[in-house]
Amino acid sequence: MLDGIFIGATRTRDMRNAMIFSLAVFLIAMTVLQPIYGNHGLWAALMIFMAARAASLGFLYRGLLRSLDRAS
């Protein structure tokens, strides 16, 4: 849902930045979890990636709403 909101608002730069942040979180989680837990660690790192992406887009969503309030 957040992807559609950001694409519709033409805020693809925010989406890119959220993805870069989420990728960094994923790589750290994978580096830590995969050697310890194997395949389960890799799946856990993927779930952490998805949570980081949702959290970062949710954080940026508040700024999007503030900018729309100022424009009205």
C-alpha cells in the first residue's frame, strides 16, 4: 500500500532512500544471523528487511502528509 502512495505522490526518491536503508539493515542481519542459524537466519533476515522497509516508509509517510497539508 505504501508503494502505491509514494508512487502516486511522485516521491520515488523517498522510496529509493527507504530501500537503501532497508538493504543495509538486511545485509547486517544476514551477516549476523545466517552463519548462526543457516537457512533460518537467512529467512529471518528477509523478515527483518521487510519490517525495516515498512518502518522506513511509514516514517517518511508522515513527512509526505505534512508536505501535503502545507500545500493545501
